Amino acid sequence: MRKINLFCYLVIAVFLAGSVAASLTSGYPWSIACYNCILCKHTCPIGIDPYGFVKAAISNEPDLYIEASSIRLRLGEAAELDPRLSLKVDESEMTVQTALAKGISPDSEVTVLRMRAKDAAKFCPLCGNCEKPCPVALPIMKIIEDLKDDGKFND
Amino acid sequence: MENSTTRTAGSAFLFILIVMITTVVAYVVQAERKMHTEGLYPEVKPLVQGTFTFSHDKIEIHMMEDPVWKRIVVYAYDEGVSQVGIVKPVYDRTVIITPDDYPDFRVKTNGNKVVGFDVINNSNGALQGKSFFGILNDAKEGSRCFGIQECLYPLCTRCMDVCPVIQHGVIEMPILKNGAIHPLVHLPGCPRCGKCFEVCKVGVLLNPSKALDKGKGTFLHDDQKAMEPSKGEEIPLNHYY
Amino acid sequence: MLGQVKTRRLCEGHQSWRSVYRSKSRVLEIRKVLAAIALALFFLILVASIRGWISQSLLPLQSILILGAMILFLLALVFKQPFYPAQLLASTTFHPITATIAGFLLAGAVEAGGGFAAAGRILSKMGKGFLGISGTAVILVNIPTIFAMPCGRVWAATLMPAALMFGFELARAHDDLKVVPVIVFGLIINAAASCGPSPLGGIGTMGEGTGGFPLQSFSNPQQMAIMVMTLVAMAVISSVFRVPVKKSVLPPLRDNLPILPKTAYLTFAFYVVALSMVFLIRPPIPIQTILLAMTAVVMMIGKVSLRELMAGVILHPITAMTAGFIMGGALLVTGGFDALIALLSWVAVHSPLGFIGVSVLLIYVPIIFPMPCGRIISAALLPGVILFGVEVVQVTGHPQVLPAMLIGFILSAAASCGPSPLGGIGGIGEGNLGLRHGLTGIPLQLSIMAGVPVAALIVSYLGLSQEILRMNELLLCLGLGLISGLSVNMTLGFKFYRPGGILGGLVVGFLIIFL
């Protein structure tokens, strides 16, 4: 029993150390200072959740799926970007694969619900609205600009 | 004992004082004292033009050119004198608005000035309200302004944020006659630092070496004022100052 | 063009896409089964811990939560549900963990420098002054809400010695030990709930951000409701739930208290002044940085060594929170929280409770299933609360229902770490008083149940505002402060009109609005 407990506490220590290491590797260790207040969420004109970029930086995962609720694009373009992209079609949620399987035309316009952080960064107009309400003045645009270049962190 | 207490307290306060002085010095040293006088004036791209075709199930907008950002803001004014906007993708210089399109933001206006804005986000389904298709049709029926614009002001204020002389009103964002919000640059006051066109990602403020329509942008010369917007007028095809 | 060609090729295999679509439906069914198993396992872990079926001495809660999370990850692999470690990191909130560590470091430094001993002496002197014992008590127990930190444990740990000392003095004066748990658990519930209205990244900002409401608009209603929660907790523990405190916990009486060096008072003064400045100015700097800078200064003033500093850090709440977040991440990955919302939606549609009844249930879910940190459940269920809120708005036609529900849920989640048997703040008080683990869960839960509707009613009738000082809020807050003072007077065995208690309550009401 003691060994099980020791193992569990080690898991916790590794988890905490791993999170610090991941944010250091992404090149944005300050992302851990995020208050998780989600005040940046309702500031993006195209509906991206900027907190998603911070989460992607903390976990060093540019492929993390984040909310991007008002990005509109053609189904064909979405399929090229990511077949697992989550869309809103006729009030229901489905992936690009499912939408194509249902026979929806690739030229029809769809609204994104969730997409990868690196893909969302491509659509961002870099208006800076997300940085304004941040209580700790996190430079979120630095993460977006980094992902915009090549879809990777700190390259 | 008392002496060591006083000394310790004194050293702590001295430490805090040193930190404060260092912060102030660092801030002052970093802050720009001089304005650049060599450099280029920004070119303001003319307001984008488009023709609207209304039908019962969609509204098509045909544009004269492709926007830099491949997206455009379609706006319409509601009864409350607010500009309601949606960001739409442009394919083959065409934008299509359908009844499933909901607005993305609302800009509050007062005369020809912007006074505030709200982002209407349907990420939680709580704030959807009326569809933009309906709002656009209502604007047409009610002879209110509607149109297209590339500038994202007031959601994007980067050019004004980086302008070192913005307190002198060098860059203005008036509401034009047709209801569009478009930047106006006061050339006599512009220090030609080049920061505004560097940060504009939607291609409205341009580096003059890259601008195609040189000199046809919206500039203020000799204290000319921007025109007051009026409602109920047809959209002019060409709109230059 | 290339994109269109590519997608046409994708569509050409139409038969193969049909089978993809059929297999997608099967995947959805598997995911529903996994989500149901995850939710059931989570409930089992909670109930087993609450009922004591799993002894904490054999398997502490951190181990239970980690083992439970591992089982869920294993199940996800067995059911072939994709997940990757980054999802776990992305679903964790590090802010309360780092704030707690920084807070404990500062508290350790102030404690080692004699600051809290000085605080105890100051409180003792205040108790003999015009404010009296009841006035001092009402200010003491409400300090965590006045200076609301992102994690209530910081205040609970730092003020506990002062609260105990004060309580023991009062117990000796009245020859009645029941006043000790009254003050201790009044402080505990106030500290537990204080992370809700904290302007330094409290849970309330999550609700404001998710719902799109103005910044800091949730703060004042929550703080007023916490005042009510505190006085209810104190009253319930004093008169209904008698908490049996043994005489042996009372420290021996000392005739001559040791003289504290002036650095101790200086340390405490710096602590109070610096924190007040942070709340007044609210600089755009993470609170963790500010707390660490304050720690450095306190170490210099109080001549504190690093070893003494580390002694102030309590690992249990930090590991409990982290284990809770890992479990929360496992539930998110397996869809356990989605299953809970689906279950509640089914109940709303198929039972006489309807959406309104189930919304009330949803608001109290955090205290029915209390986690070591309220953020775990609030981050997961906030979208569900908004979903239900929108439905109730449509049913009732009352638009203030959505912010009222949000604020109620957030306050319930914030305060839920108080009575949590999984390493909640209540354990600090129970441990210090030698009480059975989980004994004070019910009175604390009752106080939360009483306080939550207060916040919802304030939002319903006064609306939300970003303004720091609104006349109607000020008057209401002063009124609630007055009631607080009157109640504490009676709870501590004094006449209800004792002026010290009333003045203390009014001071609390004023400071809550002003700061």
C-alpha cells in the first residue's frame, strides 16, 4: 500500500514538473501565469477562444483543438485543412468527414466550431483585442504569430 | 537590539526604493523621446466597393477586387443606430449571406463617431438574436446604411495603439456617408514612423511602396473635416476624398 | 482548385464514406458507454471517500483520485477513444496551484518573522477595545472575503493560528469551548468561498468571461452572499450542530506572554499594507510574482531563513488540488461531465422537476459532489449551466436568470472546497481541533445552501455592474454587515445590540464594497 501511495505522489510530482517542462519547451513559460478567467473569450471578432492558444502553449501542443465559433469557410477548404475539424451544419455538430459523407457540397459555406490551434492562428487578423482584457497582460499575440508562421512553437 | 531592528527596516525600505528608482529609469530610457522624421507616409487603401444582389434565400455581394485578408466585413445599421457586422470569407470576389448567418459584432455610434462595441458570440448559443440576413434585409427596407468594409475598427485598434502621436488625432476612424468605418490620416501631424502600416494585417493602411492606388486614399489636408454620414442615401460607387 | 479536386476524390469513394458514417455512429455509442462508466466511477470514489469505505490512512485521497484517473485512461484506451497527454495539461488550471504555493511561502515567511504572532496580539488588543470581542471576531472571519485571494487556503492557513488563539481566549473568558469551532469554521467557510469574488483570477472571472458579462460584475454580489454564508455557518455550529471540542486542545494558560520583537509588528504591517495596495491598485502583474516579491521583503525584514520559509509550505492541499485536476482531466477526456449534463437534461425533460428544478439541482451539484478545488467542477460544468440558463430564460422570460444562475453556481463551486471530504479546507480546522474528519461537512454545506440564493437575488434585483461604488449595493452591504454584527453578537453569547459587534459588521460591509 505504501508503494502504491508513493507511486501516486510521484505521478503528481511528474505531472507538475511535466507541465512546467512543456511550457518551457513551447517557449512560453509565462503561459502558466494565466488566470483562466476566460475574459479574452468574448473579444475576438471571428469567434476564436484566445484561451485555447494559451492552453496550447502550456501543453506545447499546436494540434490542440480550440473553439473558433465564427470562422466561416468552404467545406472543401476545411477538408484540406483538417478532416477532423468540427463544424456546425444545420444546427448540428459534425466533423468535415461526416459532412462530406452526408453529401454536402464542398463548395458550400460552413461555420467552424472547433479547430486546431495552429489552424485557427492562420485565420487570426492579429487585431490584439484578446490582449486588452487580460488582467496579467499576457502577450497572447506572440503565441498566435508564432503559430501563424509554420504551425509550430518556437521554431 | 533596537539598532539592528532599525537597520533591518532601513535596509528593506532602501531595497524597495532602489527597485522603484530602477523601474522608473528603465521605463524612461525605453520610452521614445524622438519621433522619426525620415520615412514614409502610410497609404490608406480606398474604401472597398461592391454591388449587392438581394434574393429570397441569399444576398450576393460582388466585389471589384479580392481583399488582402480574404475576408470582408459586411455591415448593416439597425434601428438603434448601431452598426451590426459579420466577417465573411471572399471566394472569387463574391460573398454570400444566407439566413443561417448570424452577426459577429455590434458597434455603437453617436453621429459620425464610434462610442463602443460588443462582440456577439454564438459559442454558447445564448446571444444569437436575429440573423444577419434579416438585419440586412431590414436595413434595405428601412433605407438604412449597409455595405462592406475591410477595416476592423473598433475591434482592431492596432494602428492607433502603435501611433506615437495618436493623442493629436493623427489617425481618425470616422463613420463615412455610407456608414462604413474607414481610417483617415492627418498628414501634417504624421511623423512617418511607419508603424501603422506595419501592424495593419487587413491591408487598409499600406506601405506606400506596395500600394497600387497611390494617393487615392482617405487623407485630411488643411483641416478638412470628414463628411457627416446620412441615412437613406444610395451607396455611391466611388468614394474618395 | 486543388482543394476541390482533392475533396471530389474523397467523395468519389461514396460507399466507403457510408461505412465511415456507420462506424461514426458506433463510435458515438461507445463514447456514451465510456462516459457513463466514467461518471459512475467518479460517484463511487466520492461516496466511498465520504462514507469512509476507503480508509484515508490506507489510501489517501490523492492516491484514490490518481488511481481513479488511471482506470479512466485505461478504459479510454480499451474503448479506443483517442486522447493525448496534452489534453490533460490543457484541462488543468495552474493558477490556484501556483497561487497557493506562493501564498504559503509568504505565509511561512510572515509566520517565521513573527508577523502572525503580532497579529494575534493586535487582535487581542482590539478585542479589549471599543470593537470588543464580537466586533473583532466579525472582522477576523471576514478578512478572506475583504482581501479575496485566488485560493482561500492561503488565508485559511495564515489566519488559522490567530483564529485559534482568539477562540481559546474567548473560550477561557466565557468558560465555553463551543465558541472555538464557531470562529474557526466561520473563518473556514469565508476563506473557502473567497476565491469566487477574487479580482486576482477568482472563479467569478471564469463566469464573467464564459457568459460575456462585464469584468468584476460578479464580485460584490458574491462577497455579500459570503457574509451571509459566514454568519449562517457560525449560527448553525453554535446552536444546531454542536461540535464537540475536547478540553485537551486548549493550550495552557501563560501568565506572561513573551515580548515580540519590533520586526514582528513591522512584518505584519508590511503584509497588510502591501496586500491593501495590491487590491486598490490591481497592477497587471500575476499575483504569484507579487507574493514572491513580498516574501523576499519579509525575509529581509524578519530575518527569515530559507529553511524556515519552506516549513510554511503545506504539501497536502497542493497535491490534493493537482490530483483533483488530473481526475477532472480524465473525466473530460472520457466525457464524464458531458454524461452528467446529458443525465440532467433527461431528468429535466422527463420528470416533474423540469428545467427550473434541474437548474436548482445543477447549481448545488458542486456541494453535493465537493472536490478539493471548486475550479475542477466549475470549468467542466459552466457550459452546461449556460445551456440550462438559456432554457430557463426562455421558459420564464426573465433575462436576469442567466447571470443569477451563473453567480449561484460559481459561489457554490467556490465554497465547495470548504466541506469537501477529499482534502477540503474544512480539514484544516478539523485537524487543528482534533475533530473527526468530515464532521463539519453538513453545517458548512447548509451555510452554502443559505448563502447562494442571496447572490442570485442580488443579481436579479440590482443587476450587474462594473462600478466600484453603487449606492444601492453600498446600502445593502452595510445592511448585511449590520445583520452580521448582530448575529455574531448573539452567537458569541453577547446581547444582540452590543455596539462593538455592530460597528465591526459595518466596517466589514464598507471594506467589502470599497476594496
